[in-house]
Amino acid sequence: MKSQSISELVEQDNVRAYVLYYFGIRFYEYSGHTLEQVCREKGLSLETVLKELEQPGINFTESELPLMNYPLDLVIEYLKHAHFIFVKHKLPYIGRLVESFKANHKQYDSVEKDLKILFPLFLEDFIHHIYEEEDTLFKYINLLEKAANGKANPARLYYMMEKSSLQKCAVEHEAHDDEMAGIRKITKDYHLTADAPLHVKVIYTELMQFEKSLITHARVENEILFPKALALENQVKNKFFERSKLN
């Protein structure tokens, strides 16, 4: 593998472009160099890079976890970690791929143009959604957990319960799950022609993988987080109003 060119390595497995990126190697800038040449030029350990390239799925994909059995606070930590991976790793990488995208192919010229307009808008909206979720939904659920353990301020709890509606949030969340519909439309469901350029293959691979991650993420929220949180909210409400009757 060390004597193969960067473009050959990425052509064999498009995910390798992501691994190389985090070693500071942009495949489209070093396409004609061998891996050995690039590692020497950048002062990287060839053995370390080879190890990651041979098993790119080990450190760069989500692991399956029995989240249904996890307490709510750990489910939220899992979701926050996924948010971190999205915002700090995956999305900046895809953004850089889109920025540097030069189709030089009549079949993909319009895809290049449209992606360069749509992806930054998608990115801005997606990051806003994530931070809003952490600042409102997750904080409210954490407050409910404190209340269940008798550690919440009753006035603040009452205010938050009046202001927040998990049921409404769950319905709205499910309605906005398909965030990548526009990108799928532009790419014709990530359809590749036989002569698609390598850069196109890498972008489509990363977009498809990111969409799979989003589907997993949405399923965890819709099927695990919200049911657990709604049950907790009902428990806390019953306890709160029973206590208020006694006063």
C-alpha cells in the first residue's frame, strides 16, 4: 500500500479520504504522490497511517450500543457526543470537500454549483438545530431528572414545565427528520455514472454515510430519548401536583 498513489488508495475505498484528511493529507492535493512520499514530506509515521488505512471503520464509524437499556443521562451523553463528531469532524470535512469541488465533468457541473450553494445553508441550519436542542431539550430533561430525585427548584420546575412540551417537541422533531432531502435531490439520490470523477465519489460516499448517521441519530431520539423523557415528565408532573395538593 505504501507504494500506491493517494488517488489509487482512495479509489479502492473512498472512506480512506476521511482518514487521510485527519492526518493532514487532502487526497485531491496529493493524488499523484505515493503514500510513502506524502508521509515522508509531512513527517508522519508511515506505520501509523497504514494501520488506520487498513481498518478505516474501526475508529471512524459509530458503534452499536444497547441504548434502550441506558439511563436517560447516558442517552443524552451519547447524543451530545454524536453532535460533537458531526460539528467538529464530519461536517467540516464534507464542507472542505464541497469547497474544493471542481467537477470538470458536464454530468456534475450543475451538482458542483448547487452543492456549493445548498451545503453551507444546510450546515448553518443543522448546527443551529443541534445547539438549540442542547440548550433547550437536553437541559429540560436534565431538570426533570433532578426533580425526580428531589433536587430541583420547584419554581423553576413549574416554569419549565409550563414553557416546555415534550409531546410537541417530539412531533416537531419527527416532522423535520429528513434534513437531507434537498441534497438527495441535487445528487439524484447519490447516483454515480461509470466515469464519475474521484472527488464526486468521495463526496457522495461521505454524504451517504452522514445521512445514515443522521437516520441512526433520529431513531435514537424518536424511539429511545423521547419515550423515556415523556415517561419521566409524567412521573415528575404527578409527583409535583400531588405535592401541591398537600400544600
